[in-house]
Amino acid sequence: MMTIVEVKSNEAFADSSLVARKFGMKHNKLVAVIESTLDDYPDLRGSSNTPKTSENYFTEERIYRGQPYTAYMMNRAFFSLVAMRFTTKQAREWQRKFNNAFYELENQLMLAEGNKQDPQWLEQRMQTKTLRKAETDVIKQFVDYATARGSTKAGYYYSLITKATYRALGLIQHGTPNIRDTLDSLHLAWLVTLESVAQAALSQYMSQNLPYKEIYRLVADDLERYAEPLSLLGDKS
């Protein structure tokens, strides 16, 4: 799943170049609407010393196909003011998707901040790092195993196995904050359990000298099977 909002300075922002693509328009047209919005709400522009930065947005100078352009990073409040000026069906559909992405990422940031204040959770999180190291050691063995059998991109299995584990639990990693920092103690324990499953399965299937692609498929299937009763418990909670 594509991440359509991102974290900057612990706040969620939407990139105007991505917004323009999703809304089905040229970036310069979107920028014109942004500038028009700032004209209508001059208090959003910030101080006169920093006309391209305020608490609601900031700009980045970029180059695309040799041409420089200015991209706006908009927080949810400013994005909402800009987005409401577009009434096409495509824009309306993506307005909802962007707003949902803002709410989801903001919730993740709030959860991560709350966990930082919980001593018991912090202790558990430290323990999971040791267990995660044990899993990555086995994944490294699998990467070497796959490379020795002709794989030229075996290094991707670090992220592929991690994503398969998250997917089995219905978790989505946005990059920032780290998904592990947003989980409560129960879901953190479930994640560690599945990582142990992946670790054991990789070792077992390598010992059987199976083809590396088959091993990955079997591990992904094992993760889904072991996660299913956990998902049912989560539905009842």
C-alpha cells in the first residue's frame, strides 16, 4: 500500500506533487490553487521573513526532468482548505483517501508517543529487540542460502519476510513512526510470536534443502496460518 502522507517533525504532511497526481491535474495548477488559498487566508502564510514556511506548510525546491519547481508540504488543516476547492469526481475520491491517511498516521504518532511514557511497555520493547535480532540472524542465513542457489536479489528477503509477518497480522508499516513503536503490549507479543514462527520455519525448510522460492512461500503460508486465530481474538477484543 502506498503511503500518501508522511511524517515531518512529528506531524503528518501531504506532498503537493503527489496530491496533484492523485487529483489528476498538473502540479502548477495545484500550486496556483494553493497560492489562491493563501491569498484568501493570509494568516496562513506565516511571518514575512519566511513567506514559504508556516506551521501549516513548508516548501521544498526540487527538479523534475531538468526543470526546477516548488513543492508544498501541507498539514491536514491546510490540505483540507486546498482540497475543498476541487469538485471533480477523482479529486473528491482522493480527498477522502488523503484525509483517512492523515487520521491513520496521526493516530500512529499518538500511539507511539503514549508508549514512550509507559515504563512496562519500554521494557517489553527492549526485550523484543533481542528476539528480533535472533530472527534477522536466521534471515541472513536464508539470504546466503538463496544466494548460493542463484538468487541475485536475495537481500530483499529481509523486507519481504518482515512484510509477510506484518501482513499476516493485518499491520501496515508507514515508515515513520516504526510500526513496533505503535503496538500495544498484546500486539507486540503477537508480532514476536510470529517472528519466532518465521525463524523456526526458515531453519526447518533450509534443513530440508528446499528451493529458496518455495521456502519463502511456505514461510508466508505458515505465518498466515498461525496468525489466523490471533486475528479472531483481535476481532473479539
